[in-house]
Amino acid sequence: MSIFEDTAPRASRRRPLRIAVLGASGSIGTQTLDVCRKHSDKIKVVALSVRRSTNFLVSAAREFGVTHVAVTEDEHANDSVMEDLPAGCEVHSGYDSIVDLACLDEVDCVVSAVVGFAGIKAGYAAIQAGKVLAYANKETIVVAGDLLMPLVKPGQLIPVDSEHSAIYQCLVGERASDVHCIWLTCSGGPFYGMSRGELAGVTAADALKHPTWKMGPKITIDSATLMNKGLEVLEAHHLFDVPIDKVRVLVQRQSRIHSMVEFADGVVKAQMGPSDMRIPIQYALSYPQRWESPVQRMDYCKEPPISFGEADEETFACLALAKEAGCLGGTMPCAMNAANEVANKAFRLGACGFLDIENTVRRVMSSTQVEPVEGIEQLVYIDAEARQRARRLLGLDKGES
């Protein structure tokens, strides 16, 4: 059955959509709350989670009248500000507290905006509990796609990433057998056109200056290395059930075309719009309906020309490494992702160079034995082992991740 069929249950909803926002204080989380403010008649925020930003958590909990909050770093669950939560608001704490929120009976839809591997358990739990999962945590699909995708029912898994939302929208009403390829667009990041010699000297401050999108630091560095695009190739492979070589990366510097689908007859459907994440976030919550735009509309008569280019996988080898991990399959994407998360953070902290990110990923992958994915606990073990190897390669202390 196509993931785009059987949308009637969501289309006919008469009460507000009850949501949990995991990672509420981050870039995607705060923009999700912007959408909730605009459409308060259609959305009820029931639960919020943060890692340690308790001041933000309490303020948002009071604004939206939530009944459940989670703080994943235990020591912050007792911050003095938590005494100001709304009366009757239940506090969950600890690493797995977001799993509790994802499974709440009073939640219809889980917005997963948690960064990295940390969001996988909650995403998996949400699908098992029959919730709609509006996910920005691509690692859930990249690492655990073999486990999660067989469980997904039509209309249950909605991507929040702008590119995958675009592909999703282009495929609604289409037959999977008619897809020739997917054109996954990419801004190219801040270092597009640079040589490897030039990349050797770039800093984290340089890499955090994304040309078109405002995002969190981890994903912004991933965009600079093109690892983000590599993860998105694997995500598209699982989500849309297409071979990896049918997902083609296309540089679109203006970030106005968010991705395209080419069909067997040569027709190409593209989704265009402003570079604002509130649009795909809102679509994930409104699907299959469309609500009034949360952002200012574009004047296409005043837009500069749109250009296309080819992604340079030799200079930005993280893209090629991610695709290689996807082709090898099994537990390799898990090890690849873990190594990247460690090296990405090390680069942000000034503990390694830009090119050390891809070198670390490559060396961890070369020492990883591929196994079939059998369960979440297996992936937790593979992730921990790969992180340890990456830290050793980078000369980091045991606690640094």
C-alpha cells in the first residue's frame, strides 16, 4: 500500500490535533510553536520536551497550557524555575523521558525535533503506539529505517525536512511505479566551489554561515560538509522506497526549489517556495489539508534567476560516504551517523579540522562489520561502539561526544 493512501482519518478530524513537541527549544521546535500560535484553533500542544532549557520550557508550558513536560538531562528537572509550571503539569525526566511523551494517550501527533541519534527511540515508540510522526529527526529513518518502515501505516509518517516534504507533496496522488528518479536539491552550503586545500583551513564560525537557511549548529555543519545531504539521500531511499542511485543530488543555490520528482514520461514536478521551515512544518501538521500560509508569500516576478549545479562528491566526501553506507546497509548507516555526530561536535568545539570530519567517518566505517538490523538495543550498542572509535581517532576524552 502507498504511504499516500487512506488519508480520510486525518482529513475528517473535528477536534484540534493534539501534539507533543520533542526538542521544543531548538530551531525546528520553536518554529513548530510559531505554527501552533498561528493555528491555535486547529492545534493543541499537549506535551513539550527540552534537554536542559528549563526557562524556555516553563514559559512555553504556561503559554500553551501543556499537561506534560520532559527534561532529558536529569539534573535540570529540579531547576528552581520548574516550580512555575502550570498546575497539574506532570514532569518526566531522564534520557528516555521523551519516549514517555511519544506514547501518551492524549497525543495524536509527535513532532520529533530532537537532534541526532537521541531521537530514534522516541520516533520508533511513536510509530509503535500508532501516533502520527511528523519528524525532523532524519536519523530515525537513516539508522532505524529497516525497523521502522515496515510498521508505518499510510499517512502516519510525515517528513518535516523541506526537501522530503517537497518530495512527499510531489508524490501525493502518484504511483510509485511511475517514478523515474528523485532530484534532491541542495544549497551547496557556505563552501560551494572551494577546493580541498581551501577547506582545510575553514573554521566552525565559517561553516555556521549558511547562505539561505537558519538552522541549528549540528545540521548547519552537516550542510557545510554535505553530510546532511548524504543523510537525506538515505532518508529518501527508505521513505519513498527508491534505490539509492535513483536519488540524485542537485545543487540549487537559491533554495527556492525544495526538491523535484521526475516521472517515467519525462514530466518533472517541483515544489517551490520561501526558505522558511514553518511551511513544511505546517504541512506535516495539516496534511492532507492546507492551511493559510505561516510566512510572507514570494513575489516570483522579483526573484533572481534560479540556477542548478552538480554536487562535488570528491571535494565533499561525506556525501559519498553516506551513500556508501546506505548501499552497504544493515548497521553501517548507524556507525556512519555516530562517527559523524562525534566529529561534527569536535569541529564545532575546535577540537579537529573540517576535513577531519570525513576522515573520521571513513575510518570508523572501514572498521565496522555490517550486520542486519535486528532491534533498537542493537543499534544503541553499535552507536556507542562507533562513537568510542571516533573519539579515539580524534584524541578526545572519554566523556566527549
